[in-house]
Amino acid sequence: MTTRKADAQHPVQPPAIPSAAATPLTPYARLPRRHHDRHIAHSTVDAFGQAHWLLTAREPGREPGRGRGAMKPYDALVVTAGPDGRSQETELSALRARFPLIDALPDGGFVVADARSRRSEQHVQVFDALGRESWAFRVGDAVEDLLADRAGQLWVGYFDEGVFGDDDLSRPGLRRWSAGGEPLWAYEAAQGASEIWDCYALNVAEEGAWVCAYGDFTLLEVRPDGSVRQRANSTKGATALAVHQGRVTFLGGYRDDRDRLVDAALHHREVRPYASGRLVGPDGAPLGRRRTVSRGPRVYVQEEPYTAWTVLDISTQGGAGS
């Protein structure tokens, strides 16, 4: 897969707003040490706040002599842990994803998708609570984010190679599916409205979703009925965002702004920044390579080597730099 986002060569546009001190993350959940010898194929935090690690014996890869996309099925272990330190394990059999993305479903099952796929491949597998595959379907190539909501619906954001590729399923940039593979909704830009060329940041909240996408980074609020409100946004390049009670906090940006926090107020047609700062680790150290998951007022952050999740929760913390 291609790494873009913070490394992309786009002009830096720092916000002309007051700059504040650093905001530290809070420790959240850890992978038990006994599993540290396994390969972490993917990890996420679900809609109910549980962290999950998809562990394999080695990095998934194609078998020698096989063509593109031809995978020998492999087994995996899902380790689930919460802030209380308790953990549980679920074995999954016969996974086929070369670049796996995982999330949990409200019935105790899991969904695993391959980020890259051909149009002939059923690249999304759904497993029941016992780890048995129930069915498979496809959602399109170049999956950037796969997030299940509390109802078990799947929000899928796509990166540019899908939006501008030859897979029609990916072209809207954002879609919502049932856990059974039924297409429920797709983003469609009205005349003069913002297109999703690359879904940089996707927040799946209890009701609806929020999107900040390349090219113009307009903040899109997707309501439960599928209607979309657009708000003009001057903060460019954010890769995660949190939303709470009329406030949005953006994380990330290009080059030196990859750890930037920008607080903004939600107005009818725009977001208005009022403070900025930097996000740092719980110990105050700069952040390294990381994954992020955005859920309502929370941004979960997992730094390399991806064995622990930390959290920024704007419903309990002040603004940037507080």
C-alpha cells in the first residue's frame, strides 16, 4: 500500500490562530505481553471502546509462484482488551486479506477486509463470535478506513487510488454497507459541492459520521438519514478528528504539522478555529509512526510498535494545549 497523507507534497498552510502548549495523550489499552512475539497485522478500537489486535504468525503475503491477489488462507488470533486490562481471545480461520483491516461487530463477531482487491474478489470476510466465517462480499478497492458503528453498519472510506481507479464501488470516496454486504448509502456531491478525492479523516460517531477529505478539506457531517451538511474548513491535511457539543478538534497536517491540534467551533456553514497546539505522548515525547481511530469525541492513537492504544478525549479535556 502507498503511504501518502502527512508525507504528501502539498503546501503548508498553518492556521493564523493562537498557538498553545502540548496536549498529552492518556494511556488506554495494551496488548498483553505474552502476545508480543506475534505479528500485528492490524489493530483498532471499536464503537464500544474495546481495542482489538489481529495477530498472525508472520506478515500476510502471497505464496511464491502465485499471481497478484492469490493468497494462501491463514489463521489469526484476535486479542480484545479494554481500559480495565482484561482481555479475551478469538481464533479466526482461513483469512485471505493481504492488507487486512479489522473491526468488531456488536454481536461479538468480526469483519476483516483486504484494503486492496480486484473486482472479482470477495475481499470482506465476516466472522461470527466463535471465529467462523459467515459470508464474504466486496466493497471496492483502496480501502482507507473500515469502521463499524454501534448498529453494525460498516463505514468505508477510500483513498485516491480507488476514487480515481477502475472500481466503481470506490469512486464515491465514502460508502456505508450492512454487515451482510448490502450497499446502504454512498456519498454523492451535489452540484458545486465538495468531492471526496481521498478520505483523509473519518469519524464514526453514535449517530452518523464526520469526514475531512482531500481536496478542499471541507468538513462533511453525514447524518443518520444520509443527508450531508458541509462546513468550510481552513485546516488542511488533518488525518483524524474528534467532535463534541459544537466543537471539532483536528489532528495532523502536512510535514511539520503532522502532530498539530486545531480546535474549532462548529457554525452553520463553516468551522472557525480558535486555538492550536501539539499532541504528544503520555510522557510528553513527540509522536512517532502511528495509527489513529476517530470515534465521536475521541481520537485513539497507537504508536509503533502498535502494542498500546492511547486516547485524546475532548469531552473530558480542554482545548489544544490545555
